[in-house]
Amino acid sequence: MTVIIGLEIHCQLNTSSKLFCECSTDYRDDEPNTHVCPICLGLPGSLPKINKKAVEYTLKVAKAFHCEVAEEAEFARKNYFYPDLPKGFQITMYDHPLGSHGYIEIEGDEGEKRIQITRIHLEEDPGRLVHKGGGDRPRYSLVDYNRSGIPLLEIVTEPDLRSPKEARKLLNNIRAMLEYLRVFDGDKEGALRVDANISIEGYSRVEVKNISSYKGVEKALMFEITRQRSLLRRGQPIERETRHFLESRGITTTSRGKEVEHDYRYFPEPDLRPLRVKDWVPSIDLPELPIARRDRFMAQYGISINHAKTLTGELKLADFYEKVAPIDPVLAATWVADTLLGELNYRNLSVGIMSPQHFKQMLRLIKEGTITDKGAIEVLRYILDQAANNEPTDEPLLIVERLGIGKTAGEEFIPIAKEVINTNQAAVQDFCRGKKEALNFLVGQLMKKTRGKADPRELGKIIESLITQSNAGA
């Protein structure tokens, strides 16, 4: 049973003011309903005025996604009634979006795949409902209009996706593109939300709303695919409906019958003139985008394609890598893509919490042979734990001294090495018979006792020397 998925992705544009008024979009720590005016509250007699920066950002995205830009784009009123929609309608685009017929490439389930983009358009965000008490069944709700009128970029794809995994990869790629274009800040509350249309080929389509995270998209789609397949196995119909994703429980619940376009009674917005901005596009300069930066990283730094893909998948990570690469590009790529990123994901932290200077010092200690790889991981974890607790982070060399994890190939390990040799005579005899793996075993035992403080190669030399001396004495 083939799965068919299309996404509607709503991204908050990183403008300083709202789409149709001058109210600030920076409301994070402010009281509800303090970033409002007659325009974004929809009071009688108020008239919208378009935010030019939001239009420029949308055209920039349309150009980056290979879209055709309309000769004339037009706003429309989408009529529906909900407590967080103060005007009783939403100003959006319908028949005449700014961009259409574009595409973005992803690494699909069967290799590189092009996902067609149906349209890219601008619209205003509704307000926000704050539900109080009762968990999934709140006793009452409050309305905060601080979000009302925030500029949203909507990207609508064709139903080209065939799995939840592909959907998540698409979102990751779109987020990376928007960050590289510097029109979007993924750290803002509600910055990216997704509605997913999903069906089993030949059966009715279901829309899943209220998905607000990348992992949430994959979870919601996996649950919905399982639910629909289960219905078909039991011979029950799949109803065309809108469902709501409950992220805390990882399930979708029925919300209402699925609306179609004529239910919203779209008609042109009479208070806004059509946009004739196609001639702006040639003057829009695009920055280096993820694929171009990936190719440059491989050519300039000599790193693998897998490392290059990982490092350029997020703008902040790519910028961080370029700051630390001068120490040793290949070594830096390995430690940033494989180790640092894993430690950050485990702690749910972003790369911005790590000082490039401290990371460069740590790489230098590794390259100079001052610490082992295992010791470097301890240093890295120490720094990240300090940063996560909002503590000043120490210099790597100071941490090495504090933890006593610097490489040492001196006499202090000789007594421990003798103990390992005396307690593992069978391995010693195997080594004397030419079995090299026996030496690896002995070094491993010594590493355990020294807690990884020394370089394995130096420990191997110590053990070989002691065994040779013992045999010579015998």
C-alpha cells in the first residue's frame, strides 16, 4: 500500500514588525495582548499596510526554490470563524501566490529525489489560544493576540513524499535553506508549523494539523499511516477529515470534517492592491546555499561527502566548523560532525553554546598528542555541562590538568603494567608466540586501570619493553 504525503509548511519570517502593521514581532517575554493595535486586532475602520521586507523575503525564498514569480500576486480573504481570528477572516493568498512551480531536492528513500513545490505565498498568523486546566480537555481558554498578524511564509508541496522519513528530511532541508537565506529564526516560538495531508493510494485523504516540530512530523505521520492501514485491514472506511496531533501522546485525534476550498469563501482582499513585484527578482542576490557550501567544503577542506552534508545541514554548524577548521580541517570535521553534534543532541543543546576558541584549543591538544581521544571527550563533556548549567566554561588545558587526563608515557605506569603482565600470563605467552592481538588485549587491560589517561601506543611500548626485559632476564 503506497503512502502519499504532501506538506503545508508555515514559517515565521524574521521581520521586526508584523505583516500589515508596525507592531513588534518580538513579544517572547512580554505580557499577552501588549503587541497589538487596531489593525492586527481587526477593529472597524482600520486598514492594512503591507510590510515590504516580508515581500522581499518571500521573493528571495521563491528564487532559491526555483519558483516562477507571478506577474501579479494578490491577497485574498479566507473566511472562517475561530476565537483566535479577530477579524473573522485571514488575509492570505489564494489564486495568485507570489511563487509557484518550484522544487527542492532531498535524499529520499531510494536516493536523490526532487520534491515539487506547488506554491509559496504570504499570509498573516492568527492569535494564540492558551488552554487552562484539564490536560487534553481544558476547562477554559484564553486568547493572546500578540501573534496576530505575524508574517508567515507558506510552502505547499506536491504529494511527492512516500514516507515519514522523507517528510522529515524535507523539513530539515527547508529549514536549512531558510536559515542560509537569513529570513527565518528556527529558535523562535512557533517559528515552524506543519499541516500534513496523508493518504493510502486509492483512499480518502486526511489532514493532520498542529505539528510544531521536526520529530513531531515523523511521529504524527507514522501514527496516521498505522491508523489508516489498520482501518483498511478491518474493512472500515477512511473518512476524509481533519485530525489534530497531540505531541505529548504521539497520536492524532479527530477534529472535524475536512473543509474544501469553497467552504472558506475566498475573495480578493479589497483593502490591498495587487503586488507587481516580478521585476524585483533579478536584483535579489542569493547567498551560498547548502549544496554549494557542501561542495566547497569537500573541495577546500578535503573532507568526506558525509561529513560535508552533516556540517552544512545547519547554518550555525557550518559557520562553527569554518571557525575551527584551520587547526586541521579533516580532524575538525570528524570531531564536529561525529562527536560534538552527538553530545549536543544528547543534551538538546545548539552549537552556539560551544566556544569556537575552546574547541580549537581542544583540537590543538589532540593534534599535539597532549590528550587521547577519550580524554578529549571528557574535556568536551566537561565544557558542555558547564555551559548547560550557565557556568563560565574553563580553558581545555585547565580541565586536562584538573581531571589529570593528559597523555603520559612515563614511569608512573610501569608498576601497573607489571601487574597486568603478571595477572595475564596466558596473553603474555600468546604475544611471545607472535599473536599481535594478545598485545592489544594487554594494552586494553592497562587502559582500564589507567582510566584512559595514557596513549595506547605508548602503553604498548611499555608492555613490549617489560616483556622483552623479562625474557632476556630468564
